[in-house]
Amino acid sequence: MPNFPLRPKSENLLGSLIREVSKDAMDKPGLIPLWFGEGDRPPAPAVVKAAHDALDQGYHYYSSSLGRPELREAIAAYVSRLRGLKIGPERIAVTSSGNSAIQMAMQLIVDPGDNVVFAVPLWPNAADACDHLNGEVRRVALRFTDNAGWSLDLDKLFAACDARTKAIFLNSPGNPTGWLATKDELKAVVEFCRARNIWAIGDDVYERLVYEGDYAPSLLDFARPGDPVMSVNSFSKSWCMTGWRMGWLVAPEGVVDTLGKIIEFNTSGANTMTQRAGIVALDQEDFVRDLRAHYAKARDIVHNRLAKFPKVRTARAQAAFYSFFQVQGMTDSVEFCKRVVREANVGLAPGRAFGPEGEGWVRLCFAIGHDKLETALDRLEPLLK
């Protein structure tokens, strides 16, 4: 076998532990897949039509690296309308997925030896983006209590910062936990970062999937125009467009041009026909509200069933579409999830996929039909009773 010269950081990437569980079972007959973070509903018909129309109208070519002007204007108007803010299109960068937005935010700010402080457990690609740039990942664990569920210890979060800290990164609403930061916590983070001139980065991808109110609070709500605050977002979750691969960043005006250069360097820009469909998606408020109501019922089905099992420790998700639960006596979540595939024909995500703090826990994505969800829980019951 040739010894090809590879960068150690690249060669030693762990890869997704969720895919390790799923790789040999994706096509297993009758399997109910609850491992990946996507639902089984298609986008709104108007969004699909917009993509078809874009192809017919000749949208086959490059756009600006920052995104088509009309989409940047639509995103700015959407964010401003949703949050009662004044966000202009000059503060918007369109990206080829929310994941891509995170990667490029890290490329914008992280040099070797810098550190970024993350509240964990967390979707792994965010911390890995920092690590792959030879930045130091500092992990501050969320607290879990049976009565209150997940919560953030601000003192520990701030104590993890030092002279080499470039950013605090918060994923709220949280994947995998369903945790939701409070307005007071987000305000405190913005004020802390403003005072120290470090970045506050919010992963707002699940902001519309909350079960009280119409949207989650964001770092943007407390940021002044010149503050070092960035918000990552995506069309994947709230508009059921996971395979369309399009997201955006809200950033201070003074850094968006630099982001454009980074986007040009990485992808040259987002898919053009998808951008046309994104403009239509942002107006689908009835679709988003109906989706949220569907997920709210699914959340309650899962929580009420899991809460009956003495081996299970969990909390009702405040947001997103996941149930994250601990299984008594289980010490290897990857092997446990493989066993679940074999014995229950249900796909779950191992907690260790979200960092060492997630070991002993399992994530279940409840963004599917309610009848299918009940069937999956019936199958899981013998393993969890």
C-alpha cells in the first residue's frame, strides 16, 4: 500500500459515528431510520416549483460568491421581520449549507493555537472545524438535572476563555439535546464577547423549531451592528430542504466581503437554482407552523413513552426535533445502537457522536410520521424496559 503524504489532521479525522452505525444497515428491510437529523416530509410545493422554474428560466450559471442579490435581500428581510431588527443584505453571506457556513466562519477567525469555547454535547462538525484548523477546542458541558433538563453554566463558559480565545460557539436550539438558551444567557454572552472583542457565534439552524413561541432567541437579538457576532442558519430543517444544501451567515458588514473571498476559495458560491427556491421558501410561514405542530406532537409521543422506562433518563425537548436520552448501564453508545439495529430494526444515533460528554446517551430524531414513530417505540421497548 503506497504511503501517500497526507496532512495528519485530515488523515486522522474520525468520521461520523452515526454513519458507522448506519453504513451496513441503510438498506435493511423494514428498518425505521431515526439516526440522521432530517424529517420525511418534502419541501412546500411552491419551493419545488420555484426550483423547476429556475431551471426552465436558465438559472444554470455562477452567481456572486456571496449569493444572488435577490436572495440576500430576501434573507435580510426575513431575519429583520422575524426578530424586529434592521438587518441589511450587506450583512448576509449565502453558503452551500449551514455546515459550510460554520466551516467558513472558523476559517475567518481561527489561527493555529487559538481556541474556541463550545457548549457541549454538540453536533460534531462545529468543533471539528476548529480542530482541523489547528485551533484548540475547549468544551464546557451543559448540565442535566431530572427536574430542569439541560442548562448552561455561564460561569464555567466564561472561565474557559483566555487571551487566546477567538470565539464562544453556542448551538441553541441544541443538537442533540433539544436545549434552549435563555434570553438572559444570550445577552450575557454578547456583552462578555463585546467587552473582550472575541466572537460570539450562534448556530441558529433550529430557531423556528421551538415549542413555545414562533422562534428561538438568538445572539442577534442583543448585538449592536458593529459587535463581533455571527449567526449561522440553514434551509435544511425548518423548510425540509436537507438535500438542497444551502445556508447563510449574518455577520458584521465589515467582514462580509472577506467572507465572500473565503466562499470563492471554498465553493465559488451556492447552487443557483436552489437560491431561487430559497426566496420562495422564506415566505412559507404556514408550512413552518404546520411542521412545528407536527413535531410538537411527535415530541410528546416520544417523551411520554420514554419517561415510563426505569432504565431511561430524559427531558422533554424544548426545541429542535430530537430526544436525547440516557440508558442506565449502557457504557458504549455505538455498540448499543448497533444492537438496536440488529434486535429492533430501528436506527438511532450514538451519544458519543456528539463528543465524550454524550457517551451513555442516545439521540432519536422524531421528525417522522406519528404512526411510524409509535411503531419504532414499540420495537425499542424490550431494550429499554
